[in-house]
Amino acid sequence: MDNEYEYKRALIFLERKVVVHVSTLKGYWCNGILLEVSQEHFIVKDRYDGSEKLIFFNELKKSLEQFKEVGE
């Protein structure tokens, strides 16, 4: 996965305060708002329990994507 591409997408999601879906190679996933983005990692705040998680771009299972409710 190209970290530069993901970094640029993350900056757009951060700027627009878009709820994103995140899934990692280790099985962690959440839906939340990005709080901080650097070229190597980002911090996401889970929309359900408010927990914050630091995730490196190279840990992503798939690209960040806008979260959509089931049925949308």
C-alpha cells in the first residue's frame, strides 16, 4: 500500500471531519474521526466509545474509507 497516497487521503478526511472506517492487519477495526495525521501514522477517535488509537499507515489492511451506515 502506498503510504503517501494514504497520507493525502487522511489529510482530506481530517480537514473535512469525515467519519472513516479503519481496519488493520492485526484485526483491529473502528469507525471514527481522525484527530491527527502525520506522514507515518494517524490517530483515530472511535465514534462509539471515544477511545483513541494510534495507527501506522503500514498497519492498514485496506485504504481508509468514508464510513457508511448499513443501508446507505
